[in-house]
Amino acid sequence: MQRLPPVKRSLAALLLLGLALTACGPKAKPLNNSNALESAIDRGMGGIGTCVVLLDTKTGATIYQYNSAQVCRYPLPPCETFNVVSSLVGLDQGVVTPKAVFKWDGTPQPVTAWQTNADMAKAWQDQIGWWFQKLAAEIGHDRYAAALAAMGYGNRNLSGPPGAFWEGPHAGGALQLSTRDQAAFLQRLYAGEIPLANGAASTVEGLMSSETRNTTAGPAVMTGQVGSCPSQADGSRSVGWWVGRLTTPKRDLVFAASIEGPTAPPGEEVESAFKDALSDAALWPSD
């Protein structure tokens, strides 16, 4: 039998060691129909600026990623997906409670439904922009700085307007994170790795957009949050987000889906396309 030269034997040993170490890392059931999901995303929402990341909620293992590491690591403004963080911090710090009402100051709003007093449930239901701006002002820079550091959230840069630092450079904000960062943050949150008081995590998940579809094995539930805003200071490019959690009788996953580019769709369209792609790949029941 032919023997490997010393250098090749060393490389082979290192390879075996690497495989052994990998085997000790996080494990999750592999995605059997990844090709079907890839094709479905290509048809419905794919492109050079699209990234989709699915992680196992319990272990953090990557179940699926659409597009390259370069695209999925590209820093983007969180837009309205930051409402998740603001609500978590506000509840955890006792700045707000689910029943606390913020009063509308009477100024005209871009959406008629925003022209009202609102508690947290109402603010989430109608995505009331001024409400989350007021919550951000109540939380303040120092609480945010400590919380983002503890959560490991994005670049932790709070520069910009106090009520818009999450809305990207077009609004003067500098906070950014990648699509993989979004998924990893949600995985830590739902795995209980981020210590939060006052039932913050369960309250916020209950407020997020939710849809349940039935399967023969039991219900499938998807909760999430959309987001949309310009991704460049000159407004020439935008990003649309849909991030959240998918639980089925077979899996518990967190996900982050983003489309960035000069003609990026709003988050609501990303949500719809993502659900269609999962349905086409038999990972989410058809409606």
C-alpha cells in the first residue's frame, strides 16, 4: 500500500482533527430539501442582494444559508426590526409595561392609525412610529449602550438622531448589523442566552406578527417582524427585512431574510416571498 509523504500525512492528520472537532460542535437535523428551498428562493426573491439564514433555535447550528458569506455578513440598518430590541430593553429595564399608554401629542402622522394614544400592543399592531421613538427617548443612550453590549447586537453604534439611529444613514443613523447577525441575535434570545427581566422575551414574541397554519402532525407557527428603510445615505438603495421564528412539529428555527439593492422591496413583500419559498420547499404549510 502506498504511504503518504510526511507532509501529506501531517495534513491528513490535521484534517481528521478538524473533522473530529467539528463533530463536537452544535448539531441539528440537516435540511433534506435544501435544493428545493434554494430553487424556491431563486424564483421568488433571489438575487445578488438577497440573504436568507436559518438557524436551529436550540443549538445555533446553521440549517441553511442563501447566498455568500460576503452578502450575508454585509452590514445593514435594522430599520423597524429594531422595535424588537427597543421593546425588550424597555420591558427589561422597567421603562415601559405592556399596559402603559403613551399619549399622541397631536402632531400629524404619515399614517392615520398612528394618530391615537397607544399601549405596547396597539403600537405593535399598527407599527406606530412615534410610539417607538418615544420609547427610545425614555430608554436613553446609556441604557441602550449597556443593553446592546450585553446582547452582542450589531455594531452598537448609537450615533444619530435619538429617534432614528436604527433607520440607517439616510436618517443619520449609524447602527448596523448583518443578516447573519440578525439570526444569531434571535437564536440567543429564544435559546434563553440573553438574561432579561419582567418576562420581556415572551411578551415581545407575543406581540410580533404571528401566523399559524395546520399540518397533519400539528400546528406550524411563524412569528416575525418586518423592516424597511434606505441603506445608503443618498437613498439610492434600500433594504427590506423579515426576521423571526418558525416552529413546526419537526423543527424550531430562527430566521432572517433580507433583500438589499436599488429596487429592494419593503419588508411586507419579503415576508410574503419568504413564506411562499418555504411552502414550495414543504417547510411551511401552504395557506
